[in-house]
Amino acid sequence: MGLHIHSHIKNEDYNLYFCTVKINITLFLILIFGISSYAQEESDKMFRLNEDDISLENDNNRTKVVSASRTGKYLEDLPVTVYVVSRDEILKNGYTTLADVLKDVPGIKVSQPGSGIEGETFVIRGLYGNYYTKILVDDVPVQPSVVSGMPIAGQLPIRQAERIEIILGPASSVYGADAMAGVVNIITKSSERPTWAQADLSLGDWGYYGLNMMIGGKVGKNKNVLQYSFFGNSLKVEDMHIKSDIENVYNPALYDSNYLNQPYYKGDSTSPAFGKLPQTSWLAGFSLKYRGFTFQYMKMLRRTHSSIGQKTSLYAYYDPLNYWGETNERYMLGHQKSFGKFTNKANLSFLHYRLDENSSFRMVFEAGDMGKLYKYAASDDLLFEDILSFQIKPTMELTGGASIQYSGNLPKTNDLSDPFFPNDYEYFSENIKVSDPLLGNFGYNPVTFTNGGVFAQLHHEIHKFSYILGVRYDNQSLFGTSVNPRIALMYKPKRRLSFRGSFGTAFRAPSLHYAYSSLAYPEEDGINYRTVPNPDLKPEQLIASELGFRYNNSKRFSTDISVYYHILKKQFTQSLFAIDKELYPEAVNDFALAYINDEDSEAKLLGVQANFRYTDLIPSIHLNSDLFVSYAKGQEILPNNFGNLDGYRQMPDWFVQLNFDLKPLDSWTIIIQNLYSAKTLKRFFPLTPKDMELIGLPTEVKAYYTLDLVVRYNINRGFQAFLKMNNVANAKYGGIDAYGTNGDLFYNPQYGRTFQVGFSFRME
């Protein structure tokens, strides 16, 4: 009873805190608007160029990135596939979440929503991005080690980014684990201006509310200058617009015939009862820079309805208070210094993750607290990384680095009838203060581990050729060692024309979310173990290669065409095993599921990706266009001897993005975004494809087309009004399957048509 009272107070405290945050930020926004009137009077002074604004490069069209090689390099000089989303593009397109950004990046498929546990999800070249991609903010990881994949909503500093760098392809040779599919690095804005600010406020249908802000500046003189910035986001949707096509996807009769007899099922024979399906996220943080030192703090919160994407014959959709929520805090202290030909960059970061103890699933059958099952997870990650680069000569650079991470995890618990009490788990502990009277410590698996790595990389330019040679060694205390090389070569016969090729390997050490997956419940005669831990999981391995061609006519036309191929081995999957009665003497069942590496499974993907950009197609209206075309063909040997696939799961054969932006009048900007995805194979195959078809289970998700529209109007130099309409045609289609398990819906419904209107403010 006390726990339920605690839960009630927790929700009230959170609502009060959330409202207070919104009020304070709104007042701060009003303050900024007040400042703007003064800024207009001082505009000549504020916007006048000074010596700090003049680029020493004398070439503003060249883009410098740091993610691909861990040191600053110009984009056109890199022999790898990198996309950079600039601040102007972020602001112009109205991106608020990372999935918004990735949706417009060539060849990346997103799902909005994706799942309760991971929020919005994405796929890069067939690989599940939330799990296989390294997500960084200012070069430092933000993904907790205990999660199944990076949770994504509005809690990342997207609107505050100066640019977002996206590497396609394995990058384990410099980043280690997690960088199997690529790297996303969100570089936040900084400025030499004495004072600057930005803010956006937007409202929309379905209870949409969005607010973000950032204010910064500098104080001091000469070398004793302190740069500062404060930033925050708040994003709320009262009811996600995904309740459509009830008969073909939410109808519980599609999945089971016994649902009407379940005690907590609500609805009729073909349609479950629906309540509101809310989603909330926010961010608060600040950054300080002084004489080469940087300190940054971010607190990120996300909550999403926990039933999203899951079968209505098992999971209830009528209770809006069922959510999966977490708080993720990151502290980062960094230092960078150049001396002669050497540059050293060091970072010490601490990532503190806690799943909200009231996170729960609402089941329709008898379980837990009247069908409500609670979960808990926690992790603490202490990471130190040092990178030293040596400019041997103007055309040759040697970079080396080392990192050490110490982590404490409490992986996702067994189903709980009452909320977990967070104080029962302590930082970096391998013990826990709680146990179940029947199950004992089953489902409580606190563990600590270390991960150390060293890497070296040589970047050399010889006349018209340049190459990168790199290798990294990692040693993870739970899962062993891994060595991953990368070789990349570029030939540049002309300044604007280049050919490239690369080869590399990558690995992904399994998340403890999977290694310690646990599910059991007591019965009259003992305990029924459904899923048992397997701490002997091994890393998955990827071998990848790529050939590319890049041409850039800076005036009107540019193109980038690449051919890529990869092989994924040692995939982990759930398999049925005989229960070890010595470990589980109270077991009433003989078999249970566990995650394993299937040595016989294999996935191969061959793809072609072509990107074309035309500028000023019609100069009178400044019409620009981007065309991205991807064609891929894969083959898979499915785990568990379930046969072969003539295709690659979650990867469409054809994927086309066609975007236009134009300025019919000086103050108006219109952006039109078209996206077509061919059908995809489902993420989960519990049987052979032939057997699934025989019993009526779908093996594919249908093709779809969507149209998005953004209209912006410049009120004056610092203010804009905007209208954003997503899924204009109100297409009903499926995204990426929620979990890749037997509990998924036939397809994962995506947002229908939504509208947002709002205002943007800039003072810089």
C-alpha cells in the first residue's frame, strides 16, 4: 500500500515540476522577446562584422567535420560516406527530434513512433540504428550501457545544434563498440558573439506542444574569456495520432481467440478500447568554456506510452498512465590544447541513467497489480578518453587515442507487481537489497564491467591520392577482446571530383538488456521460467566495404553515388533451451527462452545509393531540389534454422526521397518532402517464411508514400512564423516493428496527418 501511495505522490510531483519548468521557460521566452526590441535598436552594432567573424579559411562553402577521423577534416577530403546537417537546415525544416533529422538523410528509414522502450527508431543500411549506431553529443556518448537501444524523442539538443554529423558504415576502428552501423554526432552551437539567443514555440493538433530555447554569450577579456550557454527543450503530445486501420492491425482477433475472456480486456470483439496515448520529453542543460576547458551538463527525460506497437490481445491501450520513462543525466569535463604540431583532447564524462520506477506495461490477462506489471533498470557509466594528434607534415597526420569505461548496470528486471524502490540499488553495486519471497533474486542481476580500448590512425595525402589506415583494440571484461581495422582510399583527379573506397570491420558487444533478460512467475507447483539470462553472449561481427564517387559543381549541381556491401555474423536471437534444473530447481517447465549467438545465421546486403542536388533550378523562385535513391538487395540465413530469406529484414529494395525548397517571395520559404519506401520484410520470423504464410502470419510490411510540407514566413530579421504539416495525405502505413518479437502488431502504425504552427526567434 505504501508503494502505491509513493507512486501517486511521484506522479503529482512530476506534474508540478513539469508545469513549473514550462512556466519558467515561457517566462524566459517572453524575456527574450523583450530583449529583442532593444536588439533592434542596436542592430547595426550587434550585426556588424568584426575580426572574430572573418573566416581564416577564406572558403565558407567547405564543411569541416570531426566525427569521421576524430580530428577536423573537410568533408570533400574524406574517403568515407559522411552527411552533415547544418544549423540552417535544422532550423529551416523545423526538426525537433533526431528521427526528424534522420528521416531526411539519404537511405535512412525512420519510425515515428517506434516503441515504448526506445521511442522513435531508425534503420541504417538494414541495421537497427538505435542499437548499432553510436550517438554522441559534442563527441561524447549519451547512450546508457544498460538500454536495449538509444531512446529517442525530443530530449536531445537538436534545435541547439550547430551541425549534426552522420557517418554511414562501420566506425569501430576509432569508436569501438556501438559504432557498427555508423555514428551520429550532435555538435551544439557556440558563438563568439557577446550575447545571442534563440527560441521556438509551436502548437499543434492532438495536444502537441513544443518549446525550445538557447541563450549564450561570453564575458571577460583577452585570454580570460568565459563562454556560456544555457538550453532547454519541452515536447509534449497528449495523444499520438496512430489509432487508425483498427480492423487490420489493432483487431485482437487477428492475434488470439481468447482475449474476450481475459479479466482486463476492454472493448468489443473486433476493436479494443483506446485511451489517450501520450508522449513527453524534455531537456535542460548548460555549457561553460574557459581557456581550453569545457564543462557541460545535460538532463534528459522521456516518457512514451508503453503499449505502442504491441498486440492488443496481450497489451491494453486504454490506460494513459502506462508509460516507459527514463531520466538520463550527463556530466562532461573536457580539455583541448595545441602545442606545436600536437593537439590533445581529453574528456571525462559520467552518464547516470534511471528508468522511472513507475514504468509499466498494462496486460489484459491476470498478472501483477490488476494487469499492471512494473519494470526497473539503472546504469552508471564513467568514461575517460584521450585523443592525441600529431601533424607530421601538412599532408600527413597521425592520431591515437585511448579510453577506459567503468560501468555499473542493473539490467531490466523481471515483471514486478509493485514499483521498485530506487534506493535498493546503489551506484556500481553488484548486490541488491531486495528479493522476492518466491522467486528469490531471479530478475535482479546487478553487475559491473570495464571496457578499455586503444586506437591509432594515419591520414596521408599524396598528390591526388589520400588514404586512412586505422585499427582499434578493445577489451571488454564480460565479452572479451576485439580488433577492428579500417582502410579507406580516395583518388581526386580534380578538385570537385573524387573516387573512394573503404573496407572495415566492426563489432557490437551485447547490451545487458538482452544478456540478462529475465521473465518468470510463480504457479501453484513451482515457478514458470519463460526467459532466463545468458551472460555468455558474444559480440556480433560486421564486415563491410564501400566504393563511391563524388562530384560537386558548387554553382548548380552535386552528386554522390556509393555501392556498399556488408556481412553480419553471430547474430543474437532468442532460442528455446532445456532449463538447467540445478540452477532453477523450482521450475515447473522444461524449456525456456534465452538470447544466444546463432553461429549459423548470416545476413548479407548489397546496396547502391545515389544522391543528386540541384541548386537554383528556377532562379526567380530560388528552387532547389534533392533526390536520394537507394536500391538494396539482401539475403539472410535466419537464426534457429528457420530457413533462408531472399531479402534483408526491415530494408526496402527501393527507397526514394525527393525534396524541394523554394522562395516564391523574399519573405516566404516553402519546403516539400516526398518519401517512398518499397515493402519490407518483417523484423521477426518465429517460423520459416513458408510456414508463416501457411498459417496466415504476415512476412512483409507494405510499401508506402508520404508527403510533408513546411511553410516559413520571415516577419523581420529575428522573427519567423511557420506552419508544418506531416503526412499531408494521411497515409496509413507501418514503420519499423516495435521489438522484433512475437508480441508485435502485424505492422507498427505511424502518425497520421498532423499540423503544427509556431514562431521562431533569433538574436545573433
